Amino acid sequence: MRRLLAIASLACGAAIGSLTLSGAAHAASSMPQMDFSNPLNLSQVVWLVIILVVLYFILANWALPGVGAILAERAQRIQTDLDAAHAAKAEADAAVAELQAAIRSAREEATAELARATDAAKADAAHQAEELARTLDERLARAEADIAAARAEAMKAIRPIATETANLLIGRLTGAADEARVGRGIDAALSARGMA
Amino acid sequence: MAAPTIDALSQFRLTTGLGPIGRAVNFTNSNEMMLIAVAIVVVLFAIGLRTRALVPGRLQSLVEAFYEFVYGMCVDNIGEEGRKFFPLVFTIFVFILLGNLLGLFPYFFAYTSGIVVTATMALFVFIFSTGVGFYIHGWRFLKFFVPDGVPGWMLPMLVPIEFISYLSRPVSLSVRLFANMTAGHVMLEVFAGFMIMLTATLGIFGAVASIIPLGLNVALIALELLVACLQAYVFAILTCLYLHDAVHMH
């Protein structure tokens, strides 16, 4: 690359030099630029080449690499910052996902706990109700038995009272009463009323 | 009183610069302007690179913008290989751009208006890009003059045309820049000369009337600013295209 540049500069220098020198043989033109008899026209090319070469070396070796380094550094800095931002975003996303998972699992746990507690309370209540029903049934049965006993007791007392009353009434009305007939009549009356 | 004449061409006359030392080595006034251009480039880069800030200041932004502009031009037109030619294209671009712009200042010499200067640069670009072509492709680079997909019997006609158009590249490259700059400066000088002529011949009325060439000159300066930047860009981009041809052969 460098060699190519040098060869090209030398070649074009030689070409311009010979062109200018051959032009110098011709008559001077009215345009100063075309006046090749003026030695300054050739000498300015020599100085032009020197100045351009110096400018090229200044730019290629100092100025342009400097600017390029600044631009590369900025691009790299921007890339690093972007990468960091992307990483932070990914981290934040992960944290959010984790949080949501935690909330979901906590909710599920709470729901399960609630269901369990409800079930336990229901079972407890059912148990208690059953217990209560059983004691009530027992008491009811006992009370019914008591009533039945009292009723049987009372029924036993009806027959002698009825016999005595009948005997007394018959004794007042007719004198003597036939014990057997009175007994049969009472039995019949009692059984007719369902009290035997 | 002799009537003043317009001498539009004397502004291109070469003289020696830098005093007696310059006279001894034929250092011309155009070379003085080249030195000023180099000094401006060096100072701009020195100031721009002094801070090396992550967030650039004005001058650093300017230098970076130039760098990225020319770098983009190289890579877009030459391809990835363009990075190797970037310093060369950048040198040519800023040298021509500063030459064109500095030339617009009164009493400054526009070195890009000299045909030998533009021809030297154009010839250099031509020889260099041809050298790159042969360096990369060897003798196969000669196939560059044989267009693809052309019937064989047409080749004897086409190859000379291709060859001549290739040879005309340095001519058009140098004459384009030289002619643009010369024409612009001649026009500025002519319109400025009109003002003097009007005043000399018509007196006070001419002085008032010379507002017209003055306005034209103001407009011309704007146009010349555009031309100065455009021609530097054209020269640089054509350099890139010629290098592209040398690297890719199509």
C-alpha cells in the first residue's frame, strides 16, 4: 500500500514534469495557469507534492487514528452501556417473574389452607350436630318411656275406680250388684274406648 | 484618464512567496495557500483531539463529522477495502475543499484553479488506482476493458472505447475542478470590474448603478461556496469510484 502510494506519486510527478517541460517549448498562453514557460508552474507542483505527502502522513499517522480511536471508544462505551442495560432489564424481568411465582404459590397455599380449615370446621360442626342429635334422641326416648310408664300407671288406676263407681251406682239404684257382670261391662266399655 | 480594463486572469498569476527564501527555492504563492490549508487542518485536529471527550464539543464534533463523512464515502463506494484508502481520500478531500474555500477570500490564491495542481492530483489518482488494480488482480485487471456479456465480434470496437474512456478519466477529473474554480473566480473578478468601470465612466450615477454587479457578486459568492464544496466532494467521490473499479473490476 505504502509502496504503491510512493510509486504512484513518483510516476505522476514524472508525468507532470515532462508534460510541463514539453509545454514550456510552446508560446506563452494568455492564461497564467497554462503558461508553462513560467518555471513557477513546475516548482509549485514540486512543493504541492511535498506538502501533500506531509499532509498525508500527518493525517494517516496522527489525526485520523486519533479521531478513529475516539469514535471507537465511544461506540464501545455505548455498546457496554447498552449491554449493561440489557442485563439489568433481564435481571429485573427475572425478579418480577420470581415475585409473581412467589405470589402465585402463596395464593395457592392460602387457598389450600382455607379449604382445609373449612373442611375441618365443617366436619367438626357435623360431628357436634350428630352428638347433639343423639343426646336429644336419647332424652326424647327416655321422656317417651316415662310418659308411657306414667300412662300405664294411670290406666291401671282407671279399672278399680270404674268398678267402685259402678258398684256404688248400682248399689244405690238396685241394691246388690253382680260382681262378675259389672267386671264384664267395664271391660267392654274400656276396650271400646281403647283403654283396656 | 485611461479607462480601466477588466483583467480577470492576473489573479491566477504565480509569484514567489515566503520572501527571499521562497524566491530562492521557487516557493509560489499557491504553495503558501497550501501551507495555510495544512496548518488549518492540523490546528483543527489538534484542538478537536485535545479534549478527546466522550460527548464532543463543537470543534471535536466538526472533526468527527468530517471523519465520518469521508469514512462513509469510502466504505459505501469502495466497500470494506475502502478503509485502507480512507487516509488518502481524506487527504485529497480536505486539501481540495480548503483550497476551494480559501480561494474565495479576497487576495487569497485559489490553488485548485491551477491546471497543473489539479492535473497532478488527478494523475496521481489515476496512476494509483490503476496500480491498485494490477496489484490486486495482476494481469487479469486488463479484463476490465472487456465488458461482460458482449458478443465477441463487437470486442475490437468496444475495447478501444473502454480504454479511451479509462484514459480520459484523469483529464476530466482535473479539468472539471480547474475549470469550475477558474470560471468562478473569473466571474467574480469580472463583476467586480464592472463596478469600477461603471464608476469610472458614469460618475456618481455609475457608482449607484454598480449595486447591480455587487448584488450579483454576493449571489455568486453563495454559488461559489456551493461549487467549492461540491467540487471537492465530486473529486473525492470519483477517486472512490475509480478505486472501487480497481478493487472490484466492475
